[in-house]
Amino acid sequence: MPIIMSAVLRPAFFLVLLGLSGLVMAKDYQRINWVDLLPEKDLKALENPPDYISDIEDGSPEDALSNKMLSALEQSTMPDDAYQRALVSTDVVETFNGKAIRLPGFIVPIEMNDKQEVTEFFLVPYFGACIHLPPPPPNQIVYVTSEQGILVEDIYNAYWLEGTIATSFTENEIAQSAYSMTAETVELYTEE
């Protein structure tokens, strides 16, 4: 039996056929989480902090973030302290290099265009990262560029970003990142 369709539906049908045949195909982004970007040794080290971190009492002066970091930096002179190395690690998961990914995060603006749209930024896993010291490890920061610019009305909002990730090191006065990408799609975060 032949398929009969209206002139309105015919173009859409052919686009579907073209898409199925591979001639017109949208990029397939792999949805990842931030821990996916951590090499296994760094993830294990961060999941198992040393005793000197867990011995800090809640509410004590040592509990203040700056004091924790000072204490951690003092301890980082220990050559076998995997936890401290993980806090500043630039090691990457090489299998992500060149992969099209979808990753949620918060935008920390670096550069803006004349329209006050963000064209360069760090994507970070939690609000306030890089703004309040210390920043996350470099392998938990993605340096992102957007040629067209992104209107960020509220830095408290999280976003979904899609693009091809690269394992490349970027450093500026705000932070260091071990990954980079060009934003292809940016949308306000919603639960999936």
C-alpha cells in the first residue's frame, strides 16, 4: 500500500528519512558527570581523605575553609599524600579527548563581548567555585569558549553545555583547567 501524505508532511518525512540514512544526523552527545572527568587514582584519593582532614571538628577554627586549605597545603609536602595531589591534579581521562559531551555546571565568566554576553568562561561543578578560594582541581574545571556569546542573567543558575571536549591545559588569574571545549549548545539546567 503506498504512503500518501500531505504536502505539509512530505518535507518532514524526507528529513526523517535523510536522518535515518546518515545524511542528516544530529551530533550524539554523551551525558557525563563531573566524577567521570577524574582519573581513577584521583577519585579514590578524594573519596578517602586522610585522617588529618576528618579529625577537624565542626565549628572549630580549623573548620573554616581557609584554615583547612592552609593545613592541607602544609601537609602537601608529604610525597605520598595522594589526597593533596588530587586537590591540584591536572591529570585527565584521555578517553574523553575529542568526545561530544553533555555536562551540567556553573558558569564563571572570564571574557564578555560588547553585548555583555559571556564568550569565555570556566564551567565548574558547584556554585562559587573559582570565585571563592580555593578553586576545584584543574581536572574538575572546563575552559569554554562561545563564539556567539551566552547571555548569563544570573550566575546562580546552572546550565547544560554540549560540545566536544579536549584535554588541554588553560591557566589564568582565576583558575587552571585541564579540559577545554567550544560550547555548541547551552541551556538552562533542568533535571533529566
